Amino acid sequence: MNRLSFKFTTFIFILIAYASCSSIKTAPADMPSATPKASSIFPKQKGSVNDFENILSESEEAELTRKIQELESATSDQIAVVTLVSIEPYLTIESYAFDLANDWGVGMEEKDNGIVIAPGKELKQIRIENSMGIPQRLTDSEAKRIIEELMIPEFKQENYYKGLLKGIEAISLQLK
């Protein structure tokens, strides 16, 4: 093998090695490395409202879905509500909601405009997870305020529908 062909072969090898390394995705810091693929961790999305804890009536789910669809029609922003039974194997609701949003593909890919509202009644936790196209209109501090001032007071009264409705309405006002 001549010197030029050795350099070219070495260059191609380095290029392939670099390309394969840059496409490797790592698990979140709080997720054990020996867990199954993300798609087997998360429940299958049923629609805009995914009540896996069964804390909403059918009519409440329908009304929340209608509010979400109104927002999507007006802005193209997408919201997915998911009531959480468990966040295992994750340690934090933040990491779980982030990966769930990505797994479900919430938001339009080119606009990155999805929001996941993830309360867990039994977990006593809630997260509003914004994709990258949302924080200019709904900051993390505004999402925190919505949770603390509008949603949690209703949840403490066991009124999960009203808390979710107030949260979705407040988010809609911020995004429009």
C-alpha cells in the first residue's frame, strides 16, 4: 500500500469513527444504564389527554382535549397531558417528562413546540416540560407559577380536572 492510500484509508477510518460516536445518545444522568429502550419504558400515547391514573371522567378528558385542540388550531403548539402512575426507572419527574415528550414526539418537529403536562397524584409531583420552541413564550418560571398558583391548590382539593383545566388555560394565554 502506498503512502497516499494509507493516509486516505486512515482518514476514512477516523471519519467513520467520528460519525458513529457523534450519533450515540446517552441516557439521562438519573436513568440507570441497564434499562430497556425508551419506547418500552413509556406507555402508548392515546391522544392529547392520557389519564393512566384514571383521575378524570370521560367528559373531563373530552373537555381538556377540546381546549388543547383549540390552542393547537390557533398556534400549532401541541400539549400532551399524561397522568403518571410511575416514573421508574427514572429518579426525577423532570427527566421522565423530557424523555416522554421526545418519545411521543409532542410538538411539530420543525417548530419544536410541544408541552407535556405530567402530574402524578400518587407520586405527589407535577412537571410542565417545554420543548425548545416554547420558552420564549412560556418560561420555566411562568410554568412554575402556573403549577404552584393554579394547579396545586386544585390538586390539594382532589380536583384534578379543574387544576389541569386552569393550567391549560393559563398556558394557552401565554402562548397566544
